[in-house]
Amino acid sequence: MTTTRAIPRVVPEGSVPLLAVEGTAYQCGHRYGQLVLQKYPGYRRYLDQVPPWRSLPAEVRRLFEQRAPYVLDIYRGLDDATAAVTSIPASACSSPADKSGGCTSFGVAGSVTLDGQPISGQTKDTVVESAALYIVLRMRIQGGPTILVLAYPGEVLGYGLWSTGMSIFRNSLWIREGEMKGLTMEQWGPLALACKTVDEAAELALRHGISTVGNFLISDASGQSVNVESNAGGVSIVPARDGIATHANDPVGERTQPLAYHPVPLNLEDSRYRMTRLWELLDGERGRLTAQRAMMCFADHSHYPLGICRHIDGVDIGCTTAAVVVEPTRGLLHVTRSNPCANWPVTYTL
């Protein structure tokens, strides 16, 4: 008789809490700041990044005034809500930045899915403590879009969709360091989500540059997806293949790939495996892919305890602490707290 070893649940069952605000952009930012201070006292990782938004370089400010002025008002409200309590010390629960985290993302066109609508998503591989910090932020802005993203308290960009039909997911890139110039991730991300197409967002990245190392898998309402990689080599646009875009943590673009590096070779090998394996799983569901089947792809254990559904906390990557699948044209965001193989997803709506 063959005995199958049990796969442990790393994080107890539960759901990611929703923080919902609505009103003018300023009111949304102000109320969001109040909720973060109330529910996550001392957690300042993202709140401390807010004040510089009041003194953006003139060129960056003009971009937002032309393309997404409500973003400036969101951060003005956030800053006003938190300015009076800057003396509160950082909490011991503040998680480290996800610079070395894993994560595997995808975007598929409607031609791949059962219902003809695009689907996109991502796993989050981080330190296990992150699972208790995640929130779902829903921000309904008068005169602007609705934002629906998985985020950390105080974060606005997050991982998910806007009512513009655009979605964004992000991966760390394991690379050799170098000097970079351009828009920060937190600046380019909202500008990209305010666009109508991925081509427009990609052109914005190529024209202005991105000064943050990472990959950004963006998708639009038409179902087109591309990866936008950035490192000291520049910006590389990596298109989808046969309607499916996937990415992990190894740069593959012409300008960015030469800087690929990780001190632990196993991690680079696993990243390449995750990117290829997820593409194969999604391609295997061609014509019948649904959000449910996409979440099942995220539960793949073919490289256990590494691979897509990661069950090992260490080796500089962390374990899978969340999985997100979005249906942008339907305004739906599905999230599991921790591994998708062990915890049930909860659906949030625009």
C-alpha cells in the first residue's frame, strides 16, 4: 500500500479583509488612511511613502494632471489623514519589502477562455507573516475609476484591476544591480492602469523609463497582455505567446535578460520552471479556461515543495501567501489567503 505524505496548511483558513471607501478621490484617500491607522496601528511601511507625492518632479506631476489627476488627490487625502500621527513607531509586524519574493503571474486573452473574456492573476510568494497583513482595497472614486486590488495596508497600487478594464500584477526580478532612471513603480503603475490599452501603457514605459526593478504583467479589456520588465538594462516589452502571457522572477527581455542573477541557482531554475509550467497548464485548458480552473493551475504541486504553489518558507523566496485571479471585464477579484491548494477563494466585486 502506498502512503501519500500530507501537504501541510501553512496559514490557517480565513479570508482577506475588505477595506472599502468611496467618495471624491480626496475623501477616498483620507478615509483609507484613517482605516489603516485604526485597524493596523503602527504599520507604516506604505504610509511613510505618501508624503513625497506632494513634491513630485514637475514632469511627473504633469503626467498625472493630464492622465489621472484623481491619483494626486488620493495621496493628498492619505497624507492629510496620517500626517498628525507620524510619531507612532513602526510596528513589529511590519513585513520586509518583497524585493526577494517569488510570485508567478499570468494574463490570457478571451480566445483562451470558456466565456471569451480575459482572465489574469498572480501568486504571492513572501514571508509567511504577510498573509495576516493583506487587505483587499476597493476604492470607488467619484469622477474616476473604481480600484479593486489585493494590497498591504496603506498601499494603493496593489495587485488587481481597475474599472478601466486594465489589470496589473507584479514580480520581483532577480538581477545584478545597476543605475536606473525614470518613473517609479508606484508612479508608472497607476498611469498604466489609467490607460485604455496595454500598448498605450507599454509606450509610456518606453518613453519615460521605469526606475524600479521588476516585471509588470498588464492586461486590458480586449484581452491583450504583455510583460513590462525593467532593470538597469532598460525596459523590455515581452508579448504574450498564443494569447497567454506568464512570468516569474527571471528576466527574459532583450535589454533586461543579460542582468539575470541570483546567488542561489536553484531559485533561478525554479523561476524558469514556474513561468514555463504555468504557460503549459493554461494552454492545456485552452477553450475551457475559467477563473476556477486558473486558480486550480495556481495549486499545481509538480515541483513540490517549490514550484507554483510553494510550501517552503526560506531560500530567499518565501511560501505562497496569497493567490489572486481577476476577471477584469466582469469586475471580479478572487483571492485565497495563503496556498490556493488549501484555502478557499473569496470573491470581491467592483
